[in-house]
Amino acid sequence: MKINKALCGLCFGCASVCPIDALVADDKEIIVTAICNNCGVCAKICPIGAIKIDET
Ligand code: SF4
Ligand code: SF4
């Protein structure tokens, strides 16, 4: 998955719903770690559609 950082409002909703805690947040951005399995859970809850799931 990819986060469009230009759109992201840093609500941290995605980090809180990820079932495997693949997202790490600091003050300025959300970082996707290597354990992300593209399950899509975070993309569904992003209020502004900043998360894209890619199949590759
Ligand atoms: S796609 Fe799934 S595993 Fe990856 S960050 Fe989002 S919720 Fe977590
Ligand atoms: S849920 Fe969307 S807006 Fe909120 S931190 Fe995640 S990517 Fe950014």
C-alpha cells in the first residue's frame, strides 16, 4: 500500500486499525513497514482516501 503524503491529514486512524501494527507514526508522517501485507483495512478507514492498495 502507499500513502499519499500530500493528502494525508495525519489523523493516525490507519495506524490504529492496522491489525498487525505495520504502520509507524511520528509527528510528521506515517511510515509503512515491511510487514504490511496489503490487506486493505487501513485504506477503508482513511477519511480522505489517501491510501492506495497495490496488488504487486
Ligand atoms: S494494508 Fe493492512 S497490513 Fe498494510 S498497513 Fe494497511 S492495515 Fe496494515
Ligand atoms: S487514515 Fe488517512 S489521513 Fe489518517 S493518517 Fe492514515 S493516511 Fe493519513
